[in-house]
Amino acid sequence: MRCCTKRKPREEEEAMGYWFIYNPNRWRDHGKEKLNGQVLKEIDHPIMYSLSLRVGATPAMAKDVSPLVNMYRVTGDDWDSWSDVASHFNVSRINGLMGNSWLDLDMLHLGWLTDPGVNQGLHRNSNLTIEEQRTQMTLWSMAQTPIIFGLWRRYEEA
């Protein structure tokens, strides 16, 4: 992952005061995740442990996931379409999400982006209008979801 500073990722984590551990698509094996959670609790350094199911993530998983992680995805992947963003309104207000960790409503796809499923290049601006982007940022803030951007910073500074 590319950082927006000249520091290396480990230096970024040290500057934040904790290590960020991102674990995609791992909740399929509950026993392994419980073991991972136990091992991570034994690390003598502050960590932020994020579990992402991407496809198949649901709020119903919160009861099992919440005690093991610091943040977890409660939605599938989204992109820069209003229907994707709008679907998060109902998810973010569901009762029983446990409150022991942060909800991860997925990245904010703002600014200069590539297309879904393309692993190279940047091709276009976000399809969300300015009003839709502000609404998405407001919802993420109200839900206290981590603010994770999916953009290329170099183009945003111009």
C-alpha cells in the first residue's frame, strides 16, 4: 500500500503509535480467527486489528467478530455509486452491533480513481457528486467508521 508521505509503512505505524494489521477475507474459519485474536493480544505493542470479509459481510456477524478485533467490515465492497453509499444508511443504524469495536463501512471512493476490478492506473474522477461525497463523509463520521480513502493523493494536491 502506498502512503501519502515519504515514510515507509512501518515508520508511518510507529508515528501513529500502533501497528495496523489488516486481515481480508478471513472470517470463514472461525477457529483460526480466534487463534489470531489470542496471538495478537499477546503482542507487547499497541495494535489496530481490522477484519474484512468484503463479499458476504453482514451486521449479524458482529456478535462473534466484535470481541476479537478493533474494527470489522459490516458491508460488502462498495464503489463510487450512490446506490452503494445509500445501502450503508440502513446498516449503520442497526441495533446490536455490540459497540466493542468500530464499524468499517468500506473505503471512501473520492477523488481520482481507477475502475472496480482494475489493479493498475487511475482513469477518472469519482462518479459521486460533491453533495453525495459530503453526505457519505457525514454518514461515515456519524457512524464513527474509520476514514479510509481510496484515491491517489498526487492528483488531489494539484
